[in-house]
Amino acid sequence: MIPVSFDYVEATSVEHALALFAEHDDSKFLAGGHSLVPMMKLRLVSSSVLIDIGRITELSYIEDRGDHIAVGALTRHREVEGSSLLAEHLGLLAHVAGQVGDPQVRNRGTLGGSLVHGDPAADLPSAALALGASMVITGAGGTRVVPAAEFFVNFLETAVGDGELLTEIRFPKRTGDGWAYQKFNRRAMDYAIVAVAVQLGQNPGIALVNMGSTPHFASAASAALAAGSPASAVADVVVEGTEAWNDANATREYREHLARVLTIRALAQTGYTS
Amino acid sequence: MSLIGARVLRKEDPNLITGRGQFVDDITPAGTVVMAFVMSTEPHSRIVNIHSADALALPGVLAVWTAADIAELSTLGLPGLGRPLLATDVVRFVGEPVAVVVAETKYIAADAAQLVIVDYESMPAAPSITTALADGAPVLHSVLGGNTVFDQPFVDDLAADFAAAPHTASLHLVNNRCAAVPIEPNACLADWGPSGLTLWATFQAPHHLRNTVAAYFGIPQDTTRVITPDVGGGFGAKINFVPEYFLACALSRKLARPVKYTQTRSECQVLMYHGRAQEQDVDVAYDDDARLLALRVRVTQDQGAYPDPTGMGLPVLTTAMAAGCYKIPKVAISWRNVVTNTTPVAAYRGAGRPEASYLIERIVDLVADQSGIDPVEVRRRNFIPTDEFPYATHSPLAVYDSGNFAGAMTELLTLFDYDALKAEQARRRNTRDEKLIGIGFSSWLEIAAFGPPGSLEGFGHLGSWESVQIRVQPDGSAIIYTGASPHGQGTVTTFAQIAAGELGIPFDKISVRHGDTATVPQGIGTMGSRATAVGGEGVRTASVRVVERAKVIAAHILEADPADIVLEGDGFAVNGTPSHSVPWSEVAWKSFRPLEIPTDSEPGSLDITVFQQVPNFSFPSGAYCCTVEIDRGTGEIEITGMYLVDDCGTVINPLLAEGQVHGGVAQGIAQALYEGISYDENGLPQNSTLMDYLIPAATELPSYTDGRVNTPTPNNGLGAKGIGESGSVGAPPAVVNAVVDALSHLGVQHLDMPITPLAVWNVLEEAK
């Protein structure tokens, strides 16, 4: 629980952060630190320099942009959880942010940090996938936008490249549409053993937590939902394309079962009828 | 005025909740350096080579020691099977210290430890009882020939009784290996200078440590001082000797610097002694009315890689307490200790008794299941009657002092509507997907108040008494020094409560000091639910003697006969004439002034030391009920009720007694449903962080409903039996019985702890 020694520099703006990254070899960005720091303390990750982007206030915001809401990457989970704007238009996102860890974690952790970490067991990537979010990535060459469905590339790897920052996440408004998040875990503070995020409406989406090496968009189930299939039919195809693993908490078979059960429960919670 | 039974707030808390507590790691004398271990990553390997040059070359590193550097330091534990301070030639569990590094800071120490490279030659490992006892199993200690350390066979295995019995029931039970997980991991600070050795340690028995360290290094006790400052929990895992204490001392002597060691959580998970890790084969014979005729228990205790004296004692306690609350005509016991390539095992909250209550309460439920007789009724038919105390069991260790097992059960059934719950359970079973209900009972009993002569000496303690010294100060306040060494129990509060009533000195003017061998006369420590029943009784005894002497002085001042003096108001008065009085402050002041006390008295007489003994153990008991609901879709188990009737005899402070029970029950629920150190087939630990070793938090635990019966122990004047371990003894069988009950209509008769949603789901799937 003692990390390898490292240097620390503080970035004051996105440009500054990118410049610092170019300047320092073997550096990493530090946001809320709630994924990176524990891994460093276990010596699973080390880095010569941490570039603290957590104090870049220009990346902490929740803005109404007409057809979508833009959330700055450094917005804390607690702010997402408590936002009345999000509660009105993106209830799923606000709710899921409130399911991350415990209040201490939610006061430090950031939306961008959680998404960039790309942990298949994390809550927020599933909300981004189910909601069809767009990720704004800024690098030395400028800005590009990547759809959530293409963002999670591999285990703990996203479309954000070296020397780039996820700066903003854009969520199409889902005002008045049903949603649900069913999370199964042993303890309230834990990562999900399995969770299911459901968003109804014009582009319905179902996303799964901890069902493989990346956060998973359940395309077959989402298509079934769009087609108005019965809940049981949606659940039947929800694990298509997943590669859940066995661990001390669950076997693959049990995870797949949970995904189906939680899908049915989530749909029931939204009042979904075929 | 007596404060016994009063809900007094803890004296300890203002310091702790304002961050002013002082733990070992808070103490840093000038020049302190830090030590860190290089720990084995292998379960069972020969050490071929240790490369420490790179670590030694790191700036800020003072020393890197391996076994070769400390050849003169002896091993710990059992003779012939000793645990070396640093692995010598062979490592026997993952986490075993192989080398120790000392550096100027903990960061350098951690870096240096990582630079030490150990070449291993792997050998087959035996990381479980089954693999250690298998034919051709790898042998951990060649001196043993196999892996069995000690085997106590049955004197009579009751084969004839079982053959003749109308019915029998049998279970093979596994008491899962648990980590104590005190909030403060192990820590020590050794400062060996010209005037002697001072060792700060997070430990439950400071004098025991002082005596042992002095003997280990061959130095006198008068210049060897052990200080246990605030201690953040111990749960029994801090009563055993570990290499770090002795290495820190040796390194401090060598380097002439204070040497500090503070364990990280991940280190603590593999290096601090584990608990439980016991398997049991249990058989009972019973008649058509579910009356128990005979009990046979064979215990196999996993000792981990190196047997510890406390660990060796675990199956002794389990088998002594195996018959629980029941009158069973014939009981046969047998046990063996087995070494495995795992972290050593020793005491953990309850130490052998949770295992005992688990086996008897599980098998009684199985009798109920097989006979079709309600589990409450089966218990009632077999309880030891209230008029049969003291009750001699099959074991000379266990002569039950007092109890009211049927009364506790009656009280328990007033806390909830059992019949209504059973009806609802039946209704739900007939629905397709409503949650299943389970109701589990535990009529438990444990052995506490480790205090009778001989009870602790076998574990290397100087005695089994506890010391209490009361020193009345010149202003009439009092300081109590005690060898009891609390680490979260609230002893500072309860001892002051006991003394306040006996001395007639206000609670706020009584301080309790502990945890320093330089100031406390002698002492044993806090373990085995003994602090109140032995040390607390010592406070009562010493207080009575102080008052006797104070009365002599008061009588002199009041010109009366000491026999006529009584405690009255804020001091003493002549019996019958309360106005003829003298305050404590005046008696205390004059007790130090030779001209103002009787000529045959000596100044400073209000200073009494007692070494309190008790004639027998006490046997706290109780009746618990756990109710659960099981989600048929996910297998999730939710505890919906936890009803707790305790009998700890006299309660000194209900607030603290409830806290002890609730905390113990939380640990019991944890063992039943969440916790369990596991190793893979190669001997690699699978859950060495709190990410994967699941400790339930407030969000997972139910509200508790408390009840109480009170049968005071005759063994001490207070009537207090001890309560520190009750919850962890009583809860696991209640929880497991509830889950098994919920699934019993599917033919389930047993599930091993920890019962996970996955295990429940597997049962539900099989039943489909």
C-alpha cells in the first residue's frame, strides 16, 4: 500500500495539461484518483510523473445545450448525482452516479476518470452506453468526438490515446423516457457482480456491467427493445456477445443468469410493455 | 451511588473522535527508521538465493537482513516446530517474511523490499487439511514425519451407543478461515538504547510481551518496557508473538536507532494470524422424541504453517464446549492439529467456542429437520435444567456456573411472532417467485473469564489473575492501574463505573490507566472475555479495601469507631448521623499527612494492589434468532431480523454490552455470509485485500433487537460473566440455520460458510 515514488505536477488548463504530458516521460493524468491511486498503492501501476488535472475547473460543468446535455469530464460523481438538470432529462445518468462506491468516492471520483479507466465492472460506462453518449477527446491535434459504443476498446483501454484527454461527455436528452439501473453486488460499496442499465425512448439502449473485458452494449437486446419485443424476449438475448468470466463471486453461467433476471426486473421497473 | 447498570458514555471517546488518540504509528521518536518485510510469494519453496545488493545500495537503506544474519535469534512457537523470525531455507506460506529491510523512510523501505530478489525452488504445497493429510502429501516439517502435530484419539468412540440408537444424524462441517482485520494492522516501535529497551506495540497483553521479549534477549525486565498505547482492535490476533516484534528490537539494538514497523492492510491479511480454519465430523444419536442420547465430535484444526500454542488450544476449547446447552448422557471427543502451507492460525474472537456452538447448533437443527419436530421444541427438550447448576460436562474444563437456557428461549420468542412468521414462510413457498423466508435459532453457550489458576499459564502467561492498583490522590480523585489491556472494549469506562460505586468517588474523578509495564504493577491482558469478570472484580476487591482503610482515617477525624463509619454523600459519615461527616477530599489529603492520621497508620495507605483470581470460568449464554429472506431470482440473502437474548450475568454498562454483542454478531454474520480466506489449489491466497475479502458494512447489516436474561455468575462479586465474544459465538449458527431453513423444503440440510448468493443459486437451480 506504498506506491513507487513519483513526481507531481499540477495542470491549470487543458492546454497546460497536454503540454505537461508532452514534457514529461512516463507520465499519467490524475483526476479524482479513485481508480489510479489504489492501483499505484498496490504497485500494479507506476508512473514517474502524475499530472494533476483535478484542479482544472473549466472541465467541471453540467450544461444544457438544447438537444443534449454536456458534462465536463472532471465533474464529480456527487455533482452528477445531485444535478436537477440531469434528474429532469437524464435520470439514468444521475441515478447511476449515485451508485458508485460510497459518498467519499463520489465526492472525489470524476465522470471522465471513471469512463477513461474503462473498467468493465464500473457503473458509469453502462450509463454512457445505454444513453448513446458521445465522448469529446482533446489532444495536441485538436478535438474529436467518439460515440460511446466505440469508446471502450479493450480491458482498461479506451479510445483516448497517449497525450489525449477526455474533456466532455455529451448525452442526448431523454426527457420523460423510462429508465432503470439494476445492480447486483454483495456490499453496497462494491463494484457490481453484474448490473444492467436500461434506457427506453427513441433510441433505447441496454448496457451490461462486468460481463466481459469491457463495458458492454447489449446490441441484440437493445434492438429487441426498439422492436417492442416482450421483456422476456429482450432478456433472452441480453447476454449475446458477452464473455463473462468466473471469479470468487460468480461463475460465467451465474453472471449470465443474473443479467437476464436483472434485465427483466429493470424493464418491469420502467413499466415497459411490449 | 452504584453506577453498575448505568448507560454511561465512554470516557475513551472524546479523544478518539477528535483524532487525539495515540496509536503506535503516531509515535515517532527522533531518529526513527522504518522496517519492511520481503515476504514470500511462494506457498512452499526452498530458498536458493537472496539477492539484496541492489536494495542495500539504495540511498537511505540501513540494513537488509536475511535468516543468515540472525542465526543467533531463536524461533517462536512450539519447540522443534518453531517459527523462524525470517524463513530459513524453506518458506512455508505466502506472506512469510524472508528478509527485512530498514530504511530512513517507509517509502524507501518499500522500494528496497521490492529490490530484494529471492530465487525459489518450488516444492509441492499442501494448502488445506485435505491435501496435508493425503497419502504422499508434501511434509512441512520433516521432524513430524507427516503433517499431524498432535492427535488425541477417542477414549471411547461410542460405537455401541450409536449402533443401538433409534436415530442418528451426522454432519461434516467447515469453519471457514477468517482474518481478524482489526482497524489497526500490526505495528511496533522498538527503541533499544543504553538505558534499556522500550517496545511500543499494538498488543492485547503488554506484560506478557515484556516478559517474553526480556527472556528472548536475556535482558532484565526492569529495563525492558512495553507500551501498548491506543490499540485499534485485536480480536485475539494480537495476543500471539510474531516475528516483527523481535526483529524490530534486534534491529534497534544493532542500528542504535528506534525502528518502526507498520503493516499495510494487504500485509496484514496474509501475515496476521488467521482464525477458525477448523473441520468437524459430528454425529448425534437421539430417540423418537428427539432427546439427545450421545454426541461424537472429531475436530481437525488447521494450524497453518507453524503451530502456535494458542492455535493448538483451539480444538481443546471446541471439544470442551461441544455439548453446548444440552444435557447429553454421553459425549465423545477427539481432535487433531494439522499443519498446512497457509498463514498460521490462532485465536480470533471466540477462539474455539464459535466452532463449538456452530457444530452443536447445526446438528440440533438437523435433528429437528429429520425428526419433524420444531427446532425450538427440540432445544427445549434437551436443555440442561435451570436447577442443575453447577453442571459438570464431559470436560473437566467446563463446569457450567449458571444459566437459564429455557428462559432465554422464552424471552427470545417474545421478541417476534414466530408462528406468524412460520405461516408466512409456508405461504411464500407456494408462490412462484416471492422471496423465501428462513428462521434460524441458536441456543449458544461459551466459556469466558479466563482467570482460574492454570487457565492461561499453559499459553505462557505468568498467571491467570488480573492486577488492579487503586491510588487515591491527595485531592480525593483516584487513578486505577490495571493489567487488563483494552483495545476498544471500553474498560476505562466500566472499571470507573465499578469503582465509583464501591469507593463513593465520583465517576468523573476516576481515571483508568493501562498498557504500560513501567507504571502498571504486573498484568496479564485482555482476551477470552476476562477483563470485567476478572479485572473488574479486582477493581471491586481493591475498592473495598481502600474504603476499609479510608474509614479508619475518617473515624479518626470524626472521633468515631471505624465500624460505625459509612460512605455517605461526597465522603464518610457516622452511621445514623449523616451530618457528622467528612468529605473524601479531606480523608484523602490527610491520608498523606502523618500528624493527622492515627499513630498506628502509615501515610499513603490508600494505595491498594490486588492480583484478582476467580475460582472458575464463567459461561455466558443466550438465545438468538435470525430471520432471512432469499431472492429466488438471484440467490441473494437478506437478513431481515436478528433477535438477541444474552445472558452475561450482571451488566456493568448496557450501552457497552450492547455494543459488544452487536459487534460480535456483525462478525458472526460476516463469517456466515461474507468472509472466508481462501487459497487456490497451489496455496496462493485469493483474497488478500479488502476488495475481495468481504467485510460487511452498516449497509449490509440488520438492525438488532435485544433481549436479556440475567443469571449472575457466583464466581465473582459482580456477577458479571463476560460478553466480548458472545455475538461471534451465537450468530453464525443462527444465520446458517436460517438459510438452511429457508431452503429446507428443497431437501437442503446443510450449506458451508460463507453462504454466498452463488451457492444459494446453485441450490435453487438444482431443485428446478
